[in-house]
Amino acid sequence: MSQGRYINTGGGNYNESIQGNYIETNYIKSSLHSSINLNQPAEEVAIQIQALSAQLKAEGRDPAKIDQEIANVLVAEVRKQPSLGAKLIELLKYFGSSAAGGLIGEGAVRLALQFLGIPS
């Protein structure tokens, strides 16, 4: 009779048969990547950024790095669909307007534009 094995990965991944080179990095939760949809009006995107910022704070993320994490998500979205770069500029203008009503996120958008080399 064969006994089953228990392998505790501490929440990480386990693969018993990796062949060749293998590199694993720390990824931001996949929910983070799908939580901002740049194909919506600026007002909706701003609300999504605000919600993501609150979620990251609630998860105990370093407040000093939250804008950078959100900027990374925005950059990833624009790299997948380059035409969305213009949406970031529109979003920056929205955050600068009184319509934004104090929503948080302008810093993340500015960082994303900087990372992408788009003048703001």
C-alpha cells in the first residue's frame, strides 16, 4: 500500500518534473491585473483605480508603493493594447479636473506615463 505525500509549499508552486531552465518571479495577484479596464470612460477607470488603491491598502501593501503597483498594471494594459496610451492622457486630465472629486490615482497615472515614455 502506497502512502500519499504531503508537500507544503507555503502558498508557492510545486512542480515535480521541470525539465530545462525555469525561472519564477513574484507576481502581483492576478486579480490586480484584471481590475482596471482602460476601455471604459475616464470616470469609470478612475473609480477602478480608487477601488484598487483601497484594496491594496486593506491587504497591507506598503502605501509608498501602491501608486507604483497600479502604474505597473496600467503599463501592462497599454503594452497589450498600445492605442490605450491616449486613454492615460485623458485619465490624467480627468484627475486634474474638479469632476474627479478628490479621487486618488493621479500619481499612478503619471508614473505609468513616465514608464511608457509618454509626455504628460
